[in-house]
Amino acid sequence: MFDIVVRSDALSEDTMPRPLNILFPYTGDSVGGSHISSLLLARALREGGHNVTLGLHRGVGALVDRLAAENEPWVPLPDVEAPKLRAAWRSALARRRTRRGLAEWLRAHRFDIVHTHDMRNHLIWNAADGPAHVWHQRTPASGKHMTNWGLRAAAFIAVSRFTLQSLPEALQGHARMIYNPFLPQQPASEEARAALCAALGVAPGTAVVGYVANFSDRKRPELFVEIAAHVRAVHPGPLVFPMYGALHEPFLGRVKARIAKLGLGDAVRLIGPQAPFGPVMAGFSALVAPARNEALGRTLIEAGLAGVPLIATREGGNTEIVEDGVTGHLVPPDDVEGFARAVLEVLSNPAESAARCAAARARCERLFSLGAHVSAIEAVYDEII
């Protein structure tokens, strides 16, 4: 919806680093917030003059479909097994097998940097010989053995202070924090709300309280249904609670059972993934994000940029996005009644909610701009090349 605009304060030709050949490898069988952020970075780096190649270890899956829909080319990567995150002595043979599996392909393809974005690829390309490895940690740390692996990377990036602080102490000194990039979002409006109500088949003026996340235990989809029940029991006006994201089992079955038990079949709507999502977000009356241990919740920032009221768990990277009471509401983990009270406060006090939304937009524009992100990444590349 929005064209990528590389920062207006970009480096001059005299100071611009030489064009680099950069590989962004992926597995290819799933799509999440980390993919969206990294693809945005890849395109902005190309706009800045670098040569960025997307590579996939698997040629089928959700990411493959997304790249095809966006006319984004990619190259096949060797189908190698990722070493396990173990102590160095236990992983030596696996590293060697992975290194051999990549060697011929790397001899035929010259890269200055390989920039990885998920654990499988961190481990695969950490074992490779050749390009400088940039390890971009987009989730909280996965275990104590990350230290030896992470220290082997030429650069280690964490997407939030929460992620940085989750790393083993020895690795924290090697890492740096760089927030994910975001583009401007379609502003929330009454017109967008009316369009969304029409798409959902509800009356104009219905309050739309949305959930946006792939179904998983950490994202708490069942908790959202409980919150919906508490809100509907108190709020006097019409309400609808659409749920967007991949409807994975076994959570889908559990959510359906909870909806039926609470008598919410007419109120909670299981929509699934939807794109483009900007027009949907712009129609929300509020975004409810009950997820636990979020490194840096992408939908929270997109909602903040759109001017949509934010209600999220007081935990993890959420506290770096939302200032409680100033730019949104933060609620203790798994506190159904606390979430419901926050939703009701947003719906019943539109003027105060609008003021928080304006503050959220200003904060998100300042912290999560694409230009600042690209400049910081290029500075990392300059250090290691």
C-alpha cells in the first residue's frame, strides 16, 4: 500500500558504503512478523544500492506463496540439516556436515554478508565458511548454549532491550539492540470502521475489538475469547471480536469450544490471515494483544502508527512500545478482568483514548522508523566488512 522511501537524510555518495552482496536466507514454510520486518529491510537495502538476494531452503510453504504474490524473486538454497543448539563439543560433527553441504553452493555464489533472521538459519549459516555472518535475534533467547554459537557471528543484533537482556550474560556484550523497521500505516477512521463493519456483516457503529496473531499457546487466543465474554457482559452497545491470523490446531479446536461454551458464536469471528491488513487495522476500535513474552510485538507498533487504541500484556518488549496510561494500556499477564476493564475504558472514553492514540503514533514514528533502522544496519555492516 505504501512505497518504501529510503530516509531523506541518507548518506551522500561520498560516504555511502560500497554496494554489498548480501544473502537473506529463510526456511520458506512459514510467515511471521520476523519475515515481514526482514523483507522490509531487504527491499530498503536494495533501494540504498546494495545487492540483496533472498534464498529459501525449502521451495514450498507460506513464505514462498507470499513472495510469489509480491513478485519477489528468490534462489534455492541447499537442503541441509540445521545443527542443534548444543554445547560446542556435541555439535562439532553436525557443524562439519552443514559446512560441507553449503560449501559448493558458496563457491558458486559470492556474498559479503549472510544475514539470518530465525534460529534454524542462525545455526545453519553460523557453521558456514565464507561470508560474514550477521545473527538477527528476533525472539527471546532460546538457551544457554547460544553463547558459543552467537559469539562466532561477526555481529549479533537483538530487536529489543527485552531480547538483549534475555541473552546469556557473556553474549550480551557482543550484541547490540536495533528496533525493527515499520512503514506508515493507514490511519484509523470512521470510514475504515464502516467498511470493516460491512465486511464483517455487522451494523454500522458496532465496536470492533480485534485480535491479530497466529494461534499458539504464547499468543493466548483462548484468553482473548474469555476477555470478549467479560466485555460483552458489561458494554451496552453492539460488539464484534474478529480474530485474524493462522488458525493453527490444536488451538483452533480449543478456541471453537470456548466460543461455544460462552455463547459467543455471534460475536467472536474466526477470520484467519488477511492481506492487505492496513484497511482492517484502520477499522478497529481497539487492538487486544494478550500474548506472553513478545520480543517486539509487530501488530502493536502497526496499531500505534495507525492510531488504534492498544491493550497489551505488561511483559517483554511490550513495555518498550506502550507507555501504560500514556500511549495505551498494559495489563498483567493472563488477567482476563484487567484486559476487559481496559477495553471498556477505551470504548467508554473516546476523547481520552484519542489522546493516547496521538501519543502512541508520535512515539512509534520516533522509535521505529525505516530510515533509522537501515542506517543502524548499514553501520553494523561497515564494522564487519
